[in-house]
Amino acid sequence: MVIDDEPDIVKLLRFVLEKDGYTVSEASNGQVALERLGIDPPQPDTPLPDLLILDIMMPVMDGYALNMKLQADTRTKSIPILVLTAKGQKMRDLFEMAPNVAAYVQKPFDPKMLRELIAGIIGERQKA
């Protein structure tokens, strides 16, 4: 699932990921993501993604607030997160202690590098 409020970024990520055979869902902010993940309102039968690609700076609910809610939910706390942000070290520091954050990528990003990183994260999750 791609969670980002920038339509061009979402479009690029969808193109890159679908090219590699992934099914991509999306949310434009943290609140929409909570709904689509079946957290708020609770929908325990909602299928969960293998990975969340999460922007930090978004309206309504930012990536940091969303991750706090994800960590508090037993269904979503172990979904790996790739933080994708235009902000540098300051925002990365906010996520340092989050056990579910698998990687950080700063915008703009190299699509090839991102594809390799995502394949590695999903591959590790499938081994577990």
C-alpha cells in the first residue's frame, strides 16, 4: 500500500510496483489508510498488504501519527514500513525507535534502487 498525498509520487510508485507484479492499493493520508487497512472503523477481515510505503508529511493524519496507530494494532504492528520522505534526518529521527520501519528513502528517489529495496523487504517478510 502506498500512503502519500502527492498524486505524481503515487502514480510513479504504482507504475514501478505493478511492473514488478505487485498489487498496489493507495491512500492519500493516514486516516484513509486506517480505513483501508480495516483499523478505523474496525474490519478484522480486511486483507493486509505485505508492505506500507509511507510518506511523513500529509494532511489530516501524517505518517508519524499513522505509524503510532499501526504499532498499537495487533493486526498491523508487524507490517514492514518503507518511509518515503522529502524531509531529511529530522523526520528520520522520529522513526528511529519504530520496530516496524524497514527502510528510509528520501525523495527524489531512484526507481531502480527502490524496486530492489522493496523486493528485499518483501522477500524477508515471506521468509519469516
